[in-house]
Amino acid sequence: MQEVNVVAITRNGAGKGVNRKLRALDRVPAVLYGHGVETPINLTVDPKEMAKAIRTPWGVNVLLNLEHEGKTYKAMCREIQRNPVTRAFRHIDFVSPNPNKEITVLVPLNITGKSIGISTGGKLRQPYREVRIKTTPEKIPSEITVDITHLDQNQGIMASDLKLGDGVNIVYDRDFVIAKVMTPKGKDGEK
């Protein structure tokens, strides 16, 4: 996994007034907590640096090297609050994950290939655009690629069929469909 460096500055004070002034100075209020952080640290970060960091293929799952007062913390975005109209950052919660403990994150699905079933008139059904996985922070994939070339009509790929590698597992209570090629309605007398 690619790591991105972000510089953080200590934030003095808290509350609406202080945070409003920081945003006017083009800084984003933030907080860091988690593994290796004794007490939560109030920070500010540059919104341009954060926008660049989450534009990587990993998106909000990117592993950050958060540099603060000579120390570097491994961190991930736990929550990002945005302005509902402008989409500008309003506040960011960073969490420092335990590198040896599994975490649960959402990862996008990338469906590739043109299946036999689609070539013969079938329609692709993809109920999920992302799946929840459980793994250590360093093993988080940027996306999960699913090849559907071998699928004919009325065939599908289930979550349990995906092979994600060592230490990466999809989280589900019941097995679910990732992709399925459906027979079009009205074909062969079906409705």
C-alpha cells in the first residue's frame, strides 16, 4: 500500500469560533487518536494536502504518515465532515490503527471483462459497488477486481467465490451476489 505524507500543526483552542477562524485561514480542524496516542491531539491540516491524499487509488482508506512536532504517526481517516454544498472539508478525525490488528473497511469493486452471457443478450446485475473487508492496514487493496468473462446467462459470482489473498477477508453474515448475468425478460417464453 502506498503511504502519503501529511503535515499537521497543533490546534490551540476548540469550539465553533476557533474552528471558523481556522477555516478562514485555509486550515482544516482535525483530531488524532488511537494506537500509540495517549490522549487525543487537536490538529489542523492543509485541505489541499488532504484532497491530494484521498485522490490516491485507496481513497479514504489511504494510510497516512501524519507528521506532527517531529513525530510521525501512521493514521487513517475515521471520519471526514464536509460542507454539504461546497464539499469543502470541515473537520477530520484521524485514527492511528494498530498495525497488527485487523480493521474493517469498505473497498470498491471493479468488474472487468465482457461475459459470454452479455454477448448473447444478457444483462449484468451488480447489486454492490463496494464490499466490506477485514484486514490489517498495510494489506488494504485499492480495489477488488472481479473478472466476469466466464459467466453465461443466469450465472453469477458470490462473495465467497472471491480470492483476495492472504489476510484479506470479505465480511458478511450471509453469502451475497457480487455480479450476475441475467437472462433478458421475454426471451424463450420467460417473463
